[in-house]
Amino acid sequence: MAERSTEARHRHSVGLHHIAPAEALSRLLEAQMAAVQAVHTALPALEAVAEAASAALRRGGKMAYAGAGSSGLMALADCLELPGTFGIPPDRTPMLFAGGAAALLHMTGDVEDDPALAAADFAAAGLAAGDVMLCLSASGRTPYALELARAAKAAGVTVAGFANVPGSDLLALADLPVLLDTGPEVVSGSTRMGAGTAQKVALNLVSVLVGIRLGHVHDGFMVNVVADNAKLKDRAARIVAALSGVDHAAALAALAVTGGAVKPAVLVAGGRSAAQADEDLKRSAGHLAPHLG
């Protein structure tokens, strides 16, 4: 078993309780920046995870998120953004969080040690062979995460294991191991800090690359955005205008024809009928690029 580097002493921990507040903040920020830098070495692994996840979603499967405590919160934060940002239905990206919704208001540590809870959560998620699970544990040996990983592998689900300790159990179990070697925390063992920061950055990268691979990002625009408030409706119109070359009013008119869907609205604004736009997008698997000059 690898030593838990997240529990070791950080060089900036010494004297943290009595140094000037500005110096304390500077030390904490330096550690956060180092955590972000640790993601660099994981880029090839993150690419593999995004490819597997986008392939699963493309064929109608699921990309699940899983974790307990701070790692679970990082997973949840990314998971909740996918429907609005990329238009991916929530039932395609289930979240398995130790303790469920109740734990979001009052997190307790005991739920992450309960294998029966993990088994029940896995069964409720409805994952099947060909799906992908993004499973997070800073230490790489949280019982909840490990039980989920074992259940997923037994069901033929591809496990992408994210951990911050080299040689940890989750990395050994995972089909797609992602090591985010952030080392000791300035507040020893507080993995909501460096480890959590690296996890969230890594998940940001994976989910955006998934969006790109699915055709939901074009030239940096969220072309599959779900426009369910005034800000996003305005954004949708600006996206249509920018990609089609029409003015704002024409972009709004195109969106009205497509029921607010951005991708077909871009093509409608360019002269296609709504039916033709839908047909063209089906042929290109949802990618706009083949239809734009």
C-alpha cells in the first residue's frame, strides 16, 4: 500500500498558525497553483478518458460520476453543469454520491465507508456494459469509491479512476487510471484544497473535450446549450449570429423556428429549412463543421 502523500506534512505548513494573514494566503495560493500544474502530467490519461466517455455517450450510453466527500463534490460540480452547457440529458450522466442528497447539506464521514450503500447506488444508476464511470478518491482507497469501481468492472462498465496518491488501490483497479499527484496539503489531509482543485481542473478538461468530441462545441461556442433563461437565450442568439453571419433579429427568428436549438438554428439562419437542418446534423453526427464554410 502506498503511503498517503495527502496526509504528509507540506513545507508551507510550519508556522501557518502565527504568520501574517497575507503570507498565509500567499502560501495557500502557491499550493493551489502547484496543484493545477500537477494536472499537466495527466493530460494523456485525461484524453483517453474523454475519448472513452464521448464514445459511450455517442452510442447512447452513460458517463457516470462517482465519489465521496470532497472528491464527490468535485464530481458533482462538473456533472451538474453538463445539461446546461452541452445539452446532455441528466439521465445520461448519473451522479453517485456517498450519502445522496442529504449529505450535501450535512456531510458525514461514515457514508464513505459503507460498501452496501455503494452497491445500492450502483444498482440505482442503471449502468451497463459499454458505459463509463468517472470515479474519484483523493487517497485512492475510499471504500465507497473502491466498491463502486469493483461493481462497475464486474458489469462491464469502463472505470476511469482519479486519485491523488501514486500506487493507490483505485488506480490499480481502474481501466483508465488518472494520477493527479498533488502531494501533501498545506492543511494536512484537507483534500478539498490541492487535491480537490486538481480534480476539478481535470474534470473540466475531460468534460469540455467530451463536448468537443460530440460536436457540442464549435469555435469555442456552446452550440448545444440549453437556453432556459434570459442570459442563455441572448447567448444562443449571439452564437447563431456569429456562426451564420446574420444579425441578432434574424438569429432570434431562426431560434424560434428550431425551438431554441442552436445547431439547427445556425443552419436555418443560413437558408436551410428546419427539416433539412435536422437531417444534415443527423448525417454529421451533430457536428456543425461539415455544413459551414
